[in-house]
Amino acid sequence: MAFYSINKRLRGERTVYSTSVKQKNKGKIVFSKSKTFTSRSSALKWARGLITQLEADETSLVAGYKEVSFGELIVEYENYKAKSNRPLFLLLQNVRRRYLLVH
């Protein structure tokens, strides 16, 4: 079940409309996206369009994501941050070597 909310806010001297679209499945939020607009009609159009898209084809919004294991995620992160010597990078490298036994 998808739903939206629109909140009117004052930003400086201008009125903006903060719009949030969420989708629940078995009582848990499985999708959430928000955006800010300068007109209420634009906010309403975006929210209704996104809900239509969610209800029509839920899988199209997660295109590009892939399933990976925790170990694969750490390896991908290491490759991404290979040029960095920050402590988090070194910590994840040690966790992978010590607990996941992936070399």
C-alpha cells in the first residue's frame, strides 16, 4: 500500500511543499522517497505519479541493484576505497581477512 503526505513549509520568504511517498508491506515501510517543490500542484503530480509507478511495477524502482553477500559487499567497498588509508578501510580489510576468510 503506497501513500503520500504533503507538508507546507516556509523557507526564507518562500513557501515550499515537502512531499513524502511511502509504501508499506505487512506493516513495514519498504519504500520511502521525498522531494521538495515550490508549488502544491507539482508536489501532488509527483506524488501521484510515483504511487502509480509503485503500484504498476514495484521492480522497476530497484533496477540496478543486485544481491550480494556481506563478504562481497566488503570486497566491493575495499576496491572502491583502495586508494584511501582511512581507519574504516583498514578495519573492514581486517574483518574480511579474519572472519570471512576471503583473500
